[in-house]
Amino acid sequence: MKAKFLLAVLGGMMLVGCATLQQADTDWIAIGPEFPPTKAKEIQLVSGRQDITRPYGNLGMLRVKNLKPDRDSMLMGIDKARKIAASKGADAIQVNQYNSAEDDAADPRITLIVYAIKYVDHLTPEDEKAIEEFEVLGMLNESNQ
């Protein structure tokens, strides 16, 4: 009984450790306001500005770091990027990548560089309020310096 309990506790600690590591391998740099969350599965994936056909704003940049250079890891990274961008209210993500193999790394890794995009041609009143609050906070920060 004690062995099963100890095994369960150790397994739980490993899961928490993995979750922490995964969280540490992402960072978000806000450029614009956050909006009410959207659904990750509805986030459009674009490869460049030329693929964006609607008026938009950039909410921020996300880096998903330390991915193995294989298909499954890359897909998991894009899935993670979609979820984070959706939590910020994005409608689409533009995905680029940096491959450390280009710099002759011994253990090559991929960093996804993702821009979270919000389309601005059909904003809700809540979206407009988020933009207004972001602008006001920006003015306040500038006046305090």
C-alpha cells in the first residue's frame, strides 16, 4: 500500500515537473491588448502577412522554445501556441521558426516564433473596450516616465 502511494506521489511530482518545464519553454511578449478568450481550434494558421486578407492588429509575440526538430514536436508546439494565443483573444497566428542547426548546434532544437493576430473588422463592444483600456494604460505609463 505504501509503495503504491509513494509511486503515485512520485508520478504526480514528475508530471508537475514536466508541466513546469513546458511552461518555462514558452514566453509571451505583449504588443497589444488582451481580448476575451477565443477557441483554440478556431485559430487560423497563417505563414506570412501576405496570407492575411482582413484588417488586423498584433496582440503579441510568443516563443515556443526547445522543440525537437521532428513533426510531432512541431505539431505539439503549434497546438500550444494556438491555446496561448486563444487565451489572449487572438483570431489567427502567424508562425515562423528558428532552427539552431543553422548555427551548428550539437543538439539542434526549434523555436517557434508566433505572432498572435486579432482581426479588427468585426469588433464586439467588449473588444473595443479592451482596445480603449490598453490605450489609456499606455498613456499613463508614458506620462510616468
